[in-house]
Amino acid sequence: MRQLIWLRSDLRVQDNSALAAAMAAGPTLALFLLSPGQWQAHDDAPCKVDFWLRNLGELARALGQLNVPLLLRRADRWDAAPRVIGELCRQLRITTVRVNEEYGVNESHRDRAVAQTLACQGVGFHAHLDQLLFQPGSVLSHSGGYFQVYSQFRKVCYRRLHGSLPALLQQPAAQAPLGLVGDAIPRAVSGFAPPAESLRALWPAGEQEAQRRLRSFAEQRIDAYQQDRDFPAQPGTSQLSAYLAAGVLSPRQCLHAALQANRGEFDSGSSGVVSWINELLWREFYKHVLVGYPRVSMHRAFRPHTEALPWRHAPDELAAWQQGRTGFPLIDAAMRQLLATGWMHNRLRMLVAMFLSKHLLIDWRAGERFFMRQLIDGDLAANNGGWQWSASTGTDAVPYFRLFNPLSQSRRFDPEGRFIRHWLPELAGLDDKAIHNPADGLFAPADYPRPMLDLGQSRARVLAAFRGLPCTAPEGGP
């Protein structure tokens, strides 16, 4: 009864639902599909694909210690997955394929097509809950629908967690050798140039590194998370998102580490722990939204009436935003951080998203796509949810009349200009006041651009755009 675990965004051996189930059921092999055409269609970043490959190398070694060979096959687009996996199952006499569930529209279509092909061959297909704490469809409103407001979703999750905490799964014991050799992991794939070594060095691969970072955060910084997380010059966040997105770390592992740091409490004790658990539930919420409202993974606004917004076609302004030359130092520093590291501080993600979608009135989808093409932690649900929240087009979105002012945000969250100086060395010589708005002083650096817009005028423009929309409530369904 040979089992095949088809790995996707679950690149670990510890607390892996499908792997544990497969190895408990019979001799197990592992598969990963190389799909560069699909990854390009999904705007996956080169640094993200490189991170996958580096983690696959570490995973192959860990699976090798369990005598589980890791096989690679190519399915350039996912429509080839049924044929490729079907052929492999015939060749290796596989009786059951196991996967950990994924939730985008394309992912769901892919898995249904594979399951149908395998069923015709008499091969079982079993999907397991793994990258979420709760099965989508199990956390619903009183009316039986998916939640549209995070705070209501969170309350139900807390009640569920108090009643039954998702258990961690033990790493399986090694199985008897199968006499098969795993495939070599490539250093790169076509269409995705490897990133700079300086970026790679920021994100070491493997479960050991992910667990080390989780322990370090839980033991040393989580208690201060609530007060430090908004200051980008401080190491106040966990920086675990890349490991969560690739499945090198599970949300169950994160939850248990947080609770251990807080003596088992969810909503009392350390405010930092409570705040961080809430962030884990935000991640959960957006994945449930993908399932309940699949239009959000098809480049559509959650609030249909906002599709009528008069977005501006301003390619030069979009390019200036992308390159970090807007003339607003905190915006530019954040964008340069993204370009250099494949990551951006969460508050800054909201700030730059509001700047593009509201101050510049450029379609949020242009920003969402650019982020995905840069982020090492790019995740469809979280990225889409964050962009639509910032643009006031999404579920639980910030009110349209709320705009983050990049100058006041800069003075509040980088008061000494430490973050700005790090990423904009051309401004390093300015004092702590002038650095937030160089154009307001007498000694603005010649090599730094002037502000690309007047904040008062841009605010009036976006408010008028939203006020001109029909007042239509969001609709359910796709």
C-alpha cells in the first residue's frame, strides 16, 4: 500500500499532517512538482522560488533520514499535474496520494482535477488540514456564512481554541528503506534568476532555522511585540512569515510556542503574546475569505461596488513608487527595503499600500502584483487581504476616509529617522526633524526627489472618488 505525499507549501517533516498520515498508512515516497510557468502566472517572486528550492534541499536531507525519497517532476502549468502524477503513480505502484490542503481558486481546481484522474486509476486522493488551525467552513456566522469582519471571526476562533487546542503531530519514525533514490534539487529553474547572496543570507533555509527563530522570538521578544511591532527600526516582529508561507513552519507550532510563553493563556497575561496570536488569526481569516469569497483570488474586489472607482493610469508615478523615489522618505525607505530583502515591515506594507491606492489613486491590483513579484513571503490570501484592506475595497476594510499620512507616520514610528537613514543614505546627514520631509528645509539633498504630490490635494481627490460610488453592500458568493 504505497503512499505518495505531494508536497506544496508544506516543506517540513515536523508537524506535517499529510506526511504523518502517509507514513502511518504504509511505505511512503514524496513528490514536489516544478511548475515555473504556473509560478510566473501567479507572480511568484524569484527570491521566493529560490527559497523553496533551498528549503527543498534541506527537506530532502530530513526526509532521507526517514528513508523517504523526494522525487521531482516537471509540470510547467498545473493543468499538466493530473497526467504527471498519474504516470508516476502507475510507475511506482502508488495506491494513495496525500496532500495538505491549499485554498486559492487555481489550487482547488488543480487538486480536483488530480483527484479525478487518480480515481479513474483506482488511486486514492486524501487532503489534510495543515496550513490552518480550522477547516474552512467550520467557522461561520449565525447566518451560516463566512465572516466578513475579523473581530467576529476571532471571537469564534477563541471559543474553539479554548475548547480544543489543535495538537502538534510527532515527527514520524524512519521507515524501512525502499530501494529508491531521491532526485537532485536544482539550484535554479528557468524564468527565475537567483537573488543576490546578501538576500539569501537574510533567510537561511530549513526547519532548524525556522524553529530557532521561533524559539528566539517566543523567549526574547514576544512579550514586547505589542509595543515594538510598529517601529521598523526595531527588531520587534517575528520575521517568520517566509517560513510560514513556504510551510517550513506550521501555524500550530507558532500557536503552541506563543501559549508556552504565556503559560497557556490566550487572552490574558502577556499583551505581546495575545497580540501575536491575533496576527496568526488574521492570517487564518484571510485564507477563510479565499474559500468563502473566491472572487478575491481572481483579481476582483471583495466589495463589488468599488470596481467602479476611477483608478488613474499613471505609469510614471507607479514606477516612482516601485523604485522608492516618491519624495516621501518613509515610503521610499520601505520600498527599498522590499527590493533589497524580499520583505517589508508590516506597518510599512499598509502605509505604502495606502499611498499607492489612495494618495496616488492607482489600482490596488498593480501594487498587489508588484508585491507578489518581490516578496519572499508572498502569500495570495495575506497579500490580497492586506492590499484590499488598505484600499478600502476588501472585507473588514479600513474606512475609505482613513488615509495614513506618510509624514506623520514617519515622525511617529521612526522618530529618530534610524530606519530612513539605513535605507536612504543620501538623507543621513539631515537632522531628526528634517529627515522626515527634506523638501521642507533649506538643505534638501540634490539627489533626493521632491514630493511627487500634495497630500492635501491627493486626500481630497480620493475622498471624492469614493463618495461618487454607489452605496452597495458587499455580496456573498463568488
